Amino acid sequence: MGKKGASVRPRTELSDLLIIHAVELGTCRALGGGGMPLDEERGPRLGPDLGCAGVIEDGAIAVRDGVIVDIGPTEEVLSREPRWQAEDRAGSASSVTEVFDATGKTVVPGFVDAHTHLVYAGSRHNEHVMRLSGAKYLEILEAGGGILATLEATRNASFDELLQLALGRLDIMLLHGTTTLEAKSGYGLDIDTELKQLRVARAACDEHPIDIVSTFMGAHAVPPEFKDDPEGYIDFMIAEVLPKVAGEELAEFCDVFCEEGVFSVEQSRRMLVAGMEHGLHPKLHADEIYPIGGAELAGELGAVSADHLAAASRAGMESMAQAGVTAVLLPGTMFTLMSEKYADAREMINLGVPVALATDYNPGTSPVMSMQFVITLACLQMGMTPQEALCAATANAAYAVGRGGRAGVLKIGAAADFVVCDVPSVDALPFSVGVNPVTDVFVGGVQVVTDRMLSY
């Protein structure tokens, strides 16, 4: 996806695309010891480095064959562009395929939504009414709502119905600047529907500009047919479903809902270890409501990420920091649940946990499709700075889905996925509350949103 090690000088080939005169470029590149941006791989942003988005004023990006080949202040990038002439600056150039003038706008990496439940059918808007009357999440689940309410609709939906629903959602996400996302199964909880969800995600990735990373989450809840036998359900998942998912190479990750009233730490461990034996990297829904040890388990297994974490213990956070487990925080969920307890992002950052952000888009507890809104919530409800939130929603989120250094960053060798926002600086991104600031989106150097309209 990227050409690592590309050199800034000399460049003898013309660019396919030039983005020029961005009032700010938020590159989200890794920083060296002297605070200077680096182009080489350095892992997710940690501690104080998370708060520096590598801003370049009056910035420019040069793209060739879908990859960034140069980046820096506009005059410097243009000076390295072969045969750049005075008429090019006036916008009449024939020496490059396209010149996009971003004057007055801010350009950032395409957002990486590291936690979604994209593929499902049905609606659960009635649960909002229940919550307004005081019902809690686990009470709704016990009453047959929550995940189980979506299960029947998703089982009954055809492949084509699910695909069209997913593509419509992806269009909305793209308009809000998401260019990479993770999609989980988990609304089938049987062989046929789990496989159907994952196949739909693969088909959607083939048809849509957004890059979709698939996660198998058969252990999302205990289905009605195993209501009194969660151990038997885990056995079923391990023996019957995992081999088929792995055999078709339908997923890169295996996830489990490690939470009181869902799956215990030991049940979660069994599921994730079995997934690892089939080549699926472990992820967890961990300690969302109660601190039962999900974060500690993530550290023990060296999971790629642990998500939610609103109730994670300090010991769990320390375990994650030591193991390098990315914390994918989901403030949109807590907002929808009307909870006052958000994940302790500041403590995690201070402990050296890699912190990422995601929407947790799903039909019940987080019907949120905008990563920009998640950035706003991260600042207002979790005390993150705008630049911390941007890096968490791009560079660090990419590591949570196995795309670190290739997506969510503007640097030489990375995919040319970036978003043009009608705001005067990176720091202004969180303040467009309820307004989508994204005007244009590029994926692989191709403009797929133009003047707020889909153009792919």
C-alpha cells in the first residue's frame, strides 16, 4: 500500500496530484528525539508525543500512483516538483494530472475508525426511549433488547440487503472523512449469519473506496439457543465457526465481549487463544461497564487492542501499557448511554498506553458515523487536546487495525488518503459541533468527495 523509504530528493517523475496552500497540514507523523517529524516507522504515538500532530503551515502534498511522494511547505514541495512552471501556479498546469488549491482549509489524514459494527439489519431506536426512562444497558439486554434485538433481523436479511445497507452507511462515513474502518461480525451468533456478515464486509470493501478491515466477533453475546450454556456456546464457536472463518480468510482479528453478564475472563481467554491458533489476532470489548479484568487479559495476551475501557482498573491500564496494547476509546457510546463515566484517557496517556478513538458505530448504543464528532467528545468529555484527539483518530487508530504507518498519517510512502476540512487550523476541528467540516476526501490519491458530494 505504501512505498517505504522513498526519498524527497531528487524527484524526476511528475506527480499525479498536488495539494497546495493548505493553511495547515496535520500530518500526525511520528516525532524524533528533537521533536522533528520522522518518515520511518516508529509505532503508535505515546505520552506527550500524542499531543503533537506535526502541523505544517501553508502545506503541500505530492502524490504519485496513490502514494505520498513529497510533503512540506508549499514552496518547498513545488521547488522539488519537476518542471514546475509559473503557469502551473495559476492552475493551468498540464505537467501534473491535478492541482487542488486548499487555500484557507486544513488537511488531515483520512480518519481511521477502529471499531464499528457495520453490517446488520433492523433498528433499535426504541431503546433510546427505554434509556430515557432509566433503563440500563444490561437491563435492556436481559429484556431481549440490545444485541439480541438485532440478531433476528440480521439472520433474516439477505446478503444483498445487508450489502446495500452497509454501502449506504459507508457513504455517510466517507462524507465525514473516514477512509479506513474496522467492521465486526457478531449479529448472527450462528454459522450462517456470522459468515454472511463477514462476506458482506468483504464485498463492501471491493465496491467502496473505504478500506474495510474485518473482525470476527462470534462471541458478542450468548444467543437464545445457548441461553443457559455460555460454555457450550464458546465450544461451538471454537469448534464449528472459527475454522470456517479462518478457512475462507474472512477476518484478520477475533474479538470477544468480556463483560459481566456476557463472557467471563476465562471464557474470553479461551475464545481468543483459539482465534490466535487459527491466525486471528486478538481484540477485546473490555471493562465497558464493570472492571472484571478485561484490560488485564488484553495485556496478558498481547492483544492488538482493548476497546471501551470506561471501567478499566489502573492495574489493567498498566498491563496494557507494558504489553503495548492500544486502547480504543469510544466516547460516542457513553454519550448515547447518557453515562457520566467516560474512559480515563488522561490516565492512559500518562501511563504510556497507546490511545486511539473510534465511533463504535452500531444500531443501539452508538449510532454515530462521524469521527469528527468523536474527536469533539474526546476533547469535551475525556480531556484530550485537539491534536491528541486527531492523532488518536488517525495514526494510532491505524495501529489498532493493523494498518500502522500506512494509513492515518501524511508522510512519504503512506497511502494518499486525506481529508480537506473547512476550518482554519487543526485545533479548530473539535469545535464544529453538529456541523460536518469535511469538504473533500481523497483515497489513494483519487478524489471521492468533491465539494461535500460523493464523486467516486
